[in-house]
Amino acid sequence: MKPLKGVDKALEANLESFFRISYPKFEILFSVDSKSDPAAQVVKRLIDRHPTVDAKLIYCEQTCSFSLFVSDKICLNNSYYNNNKLRRAGPEIPRSTTC
């Protein structure tokens, strides 16, 4: 799961690296706080550009005031697979990444 908020000039390229991971079976969950977050449009473009990748954009409007991490974990209930990873931040990831 990749929680997002807002955009910067490198966001689309960085997120696209998730779509290029060479791993047999994985799902990418992108989450934003609201439908009006500009990051949602970037994710929608990437999902359209990579139709063979199992990716989903979810809106995590449910928050825990004491922990955004907990809020994101709650949103992981939208995942299809059981082996969930919560990736908080970072630039592009290598194609061989397994988590």
C-alpha cells in the first residue's frame, strides 16, 4: 500500500516504478484521503496506462486521530492478497523489489 497526499514533479515517475516491478503476483494499493487530492489523478493515469497490473486506488477517509499509520492499516482491508506491505515514502524502487 502506498499512501499519498499531494503531488510533486517526480511523483508520476516514482509511482510508475511500482508498475514495472517484475514479480509474479502482486497488487498495488494507492490510497488518498479524498477524491479531490491531486495525487488521485496521477494514479488514475498510471492505472489506465498499465491495464495488466493489478492496481487499485482507494479513498481512506476513515482516519485515526492518534496515528496515520493505523489509518492506513485499516484501509488495507481493501487488499486482495494477504502479504501486505505498507510503503510510507521513498523514490523509485528497483524492478526486482519483492515487497
